[in-house]
Amino acid sequence: MPDPKSIPRTWPLPSRLPRPEPAPESQAQRAGPELTIIAPTYNERGNVVGLVNRLSRCLEHESWEVIFVDDDSGDETAETVRKLAIADRRVRCIQRIGRRGLSSACIEGMLASSAPYIAVIDADLQHDEQVLPQMLKVLRDTDADVVVGSRYVEGGGLGDWDTSRAAVSRFATRLSRLVVPADLTDPMSGFFMLRREVLGMTVHRLSAIGFKILLDLFASAPRPLRFVEVPYEFRARRSGESKLDSAAAWDFVMLLLDKKFGHVVPARFIAFSMVGGAGVVVHFACLVTLFRVIGVSFVAAQSVAVMVAMVFNFTVNNLLTYRDRRLRGLKWLRGLTTFALSCSVAALANVGIASYLYQSSLGWVPSAIAGVLVSAVFNYAMTTAFTWRAQR
Ligand code: GDD
Ligand code: MN
């Protein structure tokens, strides 16, 4: 072992090192790319090399770059991308720490680009990159804002999807009509190319929730977007796994709610209220079972029902409504305590306000509804501020 003191603390100044003369670069070589391709990744190590090779081949004569936006995958996806980037300046990597989300990753990638045209493509080779030159041509030659890769126009297809996934996808597409124009055949597509001005005018309005970035763009744009669709066949996945799960379905509903009603009430409040509604059902199921079926005293049955409903509401909100701020372990227990406290105060406020209104000769139904509304808003505000505080 060398004596640490003998190790020099300063290295020779770089000027003393022989340096290769940089080759003179022409203006054209220095210019930024015309097209940026955003490829969101989560555990896609086995696919990134293949994607870069395929892009190099099909965009051989174009000026392009690819930005992988990786959510700190455990399988060294980001390291693999950076290794490629050392040999090829067209490859870039954004590694996000402590965050997840396909849409938000795409948005961050798009914002890191200065190119006039930006594409989004899955990194798992399921989208057909050979369509990209055609998409680029449409944007150059027409005044379209967006070119969408569609599985539902003549020439496109779902690949090896089984009938149940195809049916779910079609159902979701139909639901999405609530917020996007009817003639967009594949609003669920994650494969498209747009002009950067379209991003500029839309980015501050995006919900950035979940998987469906194209839907978000169309539903958030300040004016109807001019679009052209090009067909592509969805390929089978060869390496890695799909990240689409039941949580993605919940995010999809949240995105639709946010786009439809977000300007009036937060989508999270709607979710919180829906869970509250389900809690009332749980409460009554519990009460009826204990009081009517088993024959426990009313006070005991009602008390148990209140507890069960409260734990139910807390658990479901923790799993869904506040999925992005989910509490675990000791924090779960602390969260349950603050949630229960907030519910108790909200219940007092509910009774207080309803009684006051009822005594001021408002009917019993509107009085009760007002009490419920006030306590729901109060409970939502308190639990957002204390139980599921936003982490910074
Ligand atoms: N950064 C990041 N963060 N990337 C993610 C995340 C995430 O949380 N979740 C998924 N991805 C990446 C995946 O690594 C993959 O490159 C791409 O997003 C698509 O994810 P998949 O899990 O492969 O999605 P899929 O094949 O089930 O769904 C596809 O089909 C939809 C059509 O209905 C995707 O292409 C969607 O974009 C498309 O809309
Ligand atoms: Mn996929």
C-alpha cells in the first residue's frame, strides 16, 4: 500500500498534457439535430442497443438524436445507454431519480430537445421505427402539427395481441373520445412525431399523469391539432416485460377526469370522494352484518363500522388516490393516525354545519348534503396537507 501522504493531491495542469488538435468542425457539423427521438425506458437494458442500431439504419441520411429517459431502472439501462453515448454523440440519456411515469418521462425528454421535430417511441422495439422517415416527411411537407402512428388505420395492426387485450384497448379508445376528437383512430398510441411549437403551446397545460402522453397532448392543446395518421403494426416484445398494469388503468381514468373536470375540481378530489362513497357502502355492510345478522348492540356495531370504514378509506386512498405518495411501514401507521384525526374533525364539522343549516330552516336533505360536502373538502385538504404530504 502506498503511503497516502505520498499521493500527490494535485494532478498536472491539463495544459501540461499533450492534447490532440481538435479537427476543424464545419457549421453544419456543429448544428443541432433536426429530429429528436424520445425513448422512455424502465428496465429495457436488453433493447436499447437494438433500438439505436435500428434508428441508425432507417435514419441514415437524416440529422437526428435519441434521448433515452430512464427512471433509474435497476437493470443498468442508463449505464448501457451512456456506454453507447460515449461512442455516438447522437445518443443521450436522462436518468430521473425517485420518479416514475411514462408520460412525465416523455415530457422531460421533449423539453431537453431543441430540435424542430420531436418523436416519441417505445424503447422496447414494439413500435415500427421504419415509419419515422415518413413521419418526418409529412411534417416537412405539410402543415400538420402531429403525425400519429396508428394501429387502427388501413395497413396497421395489433400484432400478437390476444382478444381480451385488444378489447380492453378498444374500450379505452372509446372512452378517450370524451376528451379527444373522434376521428383520431388511435389516441392510445405512444408513437408519434410533432413540431416543437406544438409542445411549446401545450406543455404548461399537460396533466402528465400515467401512460397516455398523446391523449394528454390532444386533450390539452389550446386549439384543435392538425394531424395525419400513418399505419404501423405493433410488434411482439422480445426482451423485458410490459409495465402496463392495473395501476395504469387507474391513471388512465385519472387522466380523463383531469382533462374533463380538472379546470373545476382536482381529479384527486374526485377520486377521494369516490373512495369516500365506497367507504359509506363498506360502513353499511359492516353495520348490517354486526347489528342485524350477528345481533351486536347498535352502539358497538356502529363504532366498529366507523373504524372499518376509516381503515378501508385510508388503505384505498393510499393505494390509488395517492399512489404517487404511497405510505409504507411506520409512515403507514402515522398516516392512518392523522387520517383518523382529520376524519373525526371533519365529522364534527359535518354535524355542526348540517345542524346549523337545519336549525336555520333549510330542509334536512340539503342540510345533510352541505355537511357532507364541507366535511369532504375539509378532509381532502387536511389529508393532502398532512397525511400524504407532497415530497420535495
Ligand atoms: N421512463 C419511464 N418510466 N419509462 C417507462 C415507464 C416509466 O414509469 N413505464 C414504462 N416505460 C417505458 C417502457 O420501458 C417502454 O419503453 C415504454 O415505456 C412502453 O412501456 P410498455 O410497458 O412496453 O408498454 P406497452 O407495450 O404495454 O404499451 C404500449 O402500448 C400502448 C398502446 O396501447 C405503449 O407503447 C404505449 O406507449 C402505447 O400507448
Ligand atoms: Mn411495450
